[in-house]
Amino acid sequence: MLHGVLLRSAIAIAATGLWENAIPPRAACSVLTVEDVRAIVAAPVAVFVPGSFEPKVNGATTFSNCTWVAAGKNSRGARVTLMWGTAAKLTETNQYYAKRGKELSRVSGDVLILASVTDGAASGMTYDRPASEALLTAVLKHLAP
């Protein structure tokens, strides 16, 4: 199944003419180790739903999410989303998340990266911007081809 997803993703990227510098689709949970995320989040996190992060094709885009959570109610967590698509779609999506102002977003080559570290609380979730920046920086460093 994963091979079929990756093949369709490769064909979609090749059709856009971006293949030479493309970062191929990959599972978001494979970019960083659990230990990397634990160090950034400063909590003993684990992948929320193992196996749910394989790249999925949706029309002209391919995406993968990974969520790490710490045990316990109202605990810290982290999330990374990777999205491959046309430059126009990546720009549009990046602008949406930049305007939203919660998750951090960055387009690097042909992939959009969303990163967030959050604290859960009875009154609602809060975003930890410095930790989110560290998560985004780590993903950028490890995602390069």
C-alpha cells in the first residue's frame, strides 16, 4: 500500500516539473525520532496513533501527519504535518496557517511543513511558540534531501 502511495506521489511531483529538487513524500513520524521530539517538548511523548502517518494522496496533494502526546490528561504534545503539492497550493495553504497564527508553517522546496507544540489545560489548549520554533527547525534540518 505504501509503495502505491509513494508511486502516485512521485508521479504527481514529476508532472509538476519539480522532481530535480524534490523532497520525496515520507511519513511525518520518520523525520524526527521520538527522542528528538521528547527533547523539544520536554516530556515523555509517544506517537499518538502508530501507523496512521503514512503519506496519503488527496487530489493533487500528498500529506502526512504525526502527533506525539505525553501520558495524562491536559498534557503536552507536538504535531508535524508535511504536505506536497503545486507551488500555488503550498503558498495558499502556508498563507492560511500564517494568518491563523497558531501552528508555525514554512514552505521548503516543494513541501509545506506545519509544526506545533501545545500544552493542554482544562481551559483550553495553548501553543508553545519557542518549542514550536525548535520543532520546525528540527524538521527542516532533518527533511533536507
